[in-house]
Amino acid sequence: MGRALARHLTREHEVIIGSRDPSKAAAAAAGLRGASGADYKGASRAADAVIFAIPYEAMGLVPDLALTVSSKLVISVINPMKVEGGLLRYALKEGSAAEELARILPRSRVATAFNNVPSGFMKDDVVPPVDVLVAADSKETYGEAARLVSSIREMRPLYVGPLREARIVEEITPLVLNLANLNGTKALTTRFVTRRG
Ligand SMILES: NC(=O)c1ccc[n+]([C@@H]2O[C@H](COP(=O)([O-])OP(=O)(O)OC[C@H]3O[C@@H](n4cnc5c(N)ncnc54)[C@H](OP(=O)(O)O)[C@@H]3O)[C@@H](O)[C@H]2O)c1
């Protein structure tokens, strides 16, 4: 997911891909004009905004980055999921990954974005029209996250309210994955329509 986002964000931004292994990050950045690789600390220190595109199970690496992402925009794309009864299910009893991230990073401005967009949607140069749900505790943080989302053509940011709404956003991911699987469609994502007239 991180590489898919990097591919599209490099059109308007300089992107540093982070990894536990900097050589892996450099390999992921190779061929992406405007992208480079670094370890997580190096990447987050150099960046103005940081996107956490890591599995929920890897949240343990976040506290070590708290200082380097202090006062920066932090975007969570993290969806805690598990398999149960042949379906994907949301994995947390309460709260959300984004709220956990915000608790670990009290000096950062945390927002959700891109949670429900399968990386496959970004495999081509042009992304299909998508509504990207953004939760954030302030309109300023929402605005910053929304500008990042809008820098990918055909992505429309929609404000869902404060970070306590992040759970609803994250819960949509197992839903859209199950829908595609159960109904034999290609990957699905969120797109809201207005009535005519
Ligand atoms: N894939 C999608 O289509 C998609 C779409 C929307 C949201 N998301 C969310 O984005 C996050 C990443 O998804 P993904 O599909 O990109 O996952 P992934 O390929 O399994 O993991 C992404 C990267 O996380 C890093 N990582 C750091 N600590 C890790 C650990 N303890 N165990 C495993 N990986 C670790 C790994 O990079 P290094 O080894 O280089 O450190 C890995 O390549 C998830 O929370 C997911 O719910 C995914």
C-alpha cells in the first residue's frame, strides 16, 4: 500500500519510502521519479507529513518515531482485521487504530485517509474516481490531509468528523473486501453519489 501511494504522490510531492531495512526501501523507490528510501526514523525525520502504511500488528514500531513525527501531519491507513468464519472482520473490540496512533503520538496531527482504497486501484497511472474518507480532530488537520488526498487525481476527500469516527472508516475495509469476495467482483472501494437534480 505504501508503494502504491508513493507511486501517485510522487507526481506532486517528494516521497521517502520508509522500511525496517533501508535497502528494501531503496529498492521500492527505484524507478519512482521523486522517491527515495530510508529507514523509518530517517524517512519520518525528513518528511513534512508521514503516512503509516503498516499492518496493525506492527504498531509497536510507532513509539520510537514519536519525536521525529512531532508537530507533523500523520496519516493512518491502518485497518485492524482478522479472519473469522470465512469472513474478514474488524479486529478491535473498541476504538480504532487511528485513535491508538494519536494516543502514541500526542504531539502529531493525526488523520485517517486511504483506508478503504485497495492498492490495486492505484496500479495504473490514472486512479478510478474514489471518495477517500478522512477523520481528524480539527478542520485544519482535515484540510491538510484533504490536500494530500486531492493531490492524487480522481480522489475526492470527504470529511467524516473527528478521529473518534475513525472506527467506522476502518470497519468499511473488511466490508468492501468481503463484498468483492462474496460477489465475485474486482476490488471495491467507497464512492458516494448524490441524487439527480
Ligand atoms: N494493501 C491494501 O490494498 C491496503 C489498502 C488500504 C489500507 N491498507 C492498510 O495499510 C496497511 C499496510 O497494508 P499492506 O497491504 O501494505 O501490508 P503489508 O504489505 O503486509 O505491510 C506493509 C509493510 O509494513 C512494514 N512492516 C513494518 N513492521 C512490520 C511487521 N512487524 N510485520 C510486517 N510488516 C511490517 C513492512 O515493510 P518493511 O519490511 O519494509 O519494514 C511491510 O512491507 C495495513 O494496515 C492495511 O490495512 C492496505
